[in-house]
Amino acid sequence: MICAFSSIAVIGSFHEQVLPNAGYAAWLANPIIVAAWFFYLADKRSPALISAVLALGLTLTFLGVATVPIGPKLGEVEIISYGRGYWLWIASAGILVAGVSVSNLPLRSNASR
């Protein structure tokens, strides 16, 4: 978990002025979310939690992107607002973090008494 939070801090520390395309690392969140699901389903809870937290951090880095390229000939378009799709993307990563976190909690069973 320390590794995941450190990665998020490093990625989040890049500002638009320092590294203009730092927010594009957010696109790596999608394959990392898939990896978190595979880890979770394989009962590898720690890697699943690290992957889920890293994916959530990467989705949030897209807030630092001011423009998005449309194509080589069309240039870039300024982002003026974030729609429902973006917030649902963040929510899905947040729910994944919450679910994996809860599954990592050591819960007592009444059957063991």
C-alpha cells in the first residue's frame, strides 16, 4: 500500500507546467483496473488493493489535463467540463478500492467459537 500511495504522490506531483502530458497517464488506469479484478478473483488481495488504489489515483490525474488531442490534423480541444462518464469512471475505481479494502479486513466468524 505504501508503494501505491507513493506512486500516486509522484504522478500527482506533476503539474501542467512541469510536464504537460502527465495527466495522460490516467489512461493506464483502465488496464490496472482489469489487473486488480484478476488479482481479486485469484484471491491475491494485497496486489488487488495496490492495483485498485493506483488505478484510482491515475483516474484522478486526468483532472490536470487541460486539452485533449483529437487527431494529427485537427489539433487539440480544450476540456471545459467533466461529464457523468468521467465521474462514473472515478466512482468505479473508488468502489473497487472500497470493495477490496473491505475484503482485506480480518473479520471474526461466529462459527469458529
